[in-house]
Amino acid sequence: MKIAIASDHAGYELKMKLLEYLQTKGYKIFDLGSDSPEAADYPDFGHKIARYIINGDADFGISLCGSGNGINMTSNKHAEIRSALCWNPEIAELARKHNDANICALPARFVTFKQAVQIVDVFLKATFEGGRHYRRICKIPIN
């Protein structure tokens, strides 16, 4: 499985820990930045990770910013993206099972590394249930 990961400065340290963890699990990881804890704008990375998913360069994305909201909102501006703000494993699982989320957005200032690992593991293992949920996600994009 190919995973894109991106963050602004607030998510940088947690991103780097998650990147290393995911590599040990055998995932192919694409680090889309930021490259340091110095100030960086989350929209730059939210759009970048969305394009990576849309172009098929990665199967899923993990995005991080301070609250998770900014990078999540940015990625969701792309019609093909269903980015979910995940702050616990249950939300992450439902995001995949019911919403077919393709990006897991993490609030880096509000979750520990241990919590982030649990959230990401659940997100990447869960599968979309389809059925009535498929009908609903088809109604999300504005054409």
C-alpha cells in the first residue's frame, strides 16, 4: 500500500515519527513535507496530498496540522477527496467504513504519538462497507 503523508510546521514532529513507524510496517511512504518545524502554510500541503491521491500516486493519505482542521478543509476542496478529521480510532474506522475516506487528518497538537498510531492503524485496516454508504458518498461532490 502506498501512503502519502504531509503536515505543516505544527504537525512536523508527529509526522516524522509516524513516517518512520509506517515504514517499519512495510508501507511505501511518500513524504510531501513540510521539511522542518519552521512556519509553513497548511494549504500548501493540503492541496499537495490531495493531488497525490487524485493522481493515483498514493492509495491513502495522512495529513497533520495543529488542530487538523485547516489541512482537512483544504484537502476537501478537491471533489475526489474525502478527508476525515480523526481524533480517536472509532472515528477513523467509521470514516473508512461509512465515508470511504481517503485521507486521515490528525490534530497534531491534541493526540499523542501512541494515539496517532492507533488511529492510523485502524484507518488503514478498515474497508469501505459500500451499500447505503456508497449512495451517500456519491451525493457529496458538487458538480
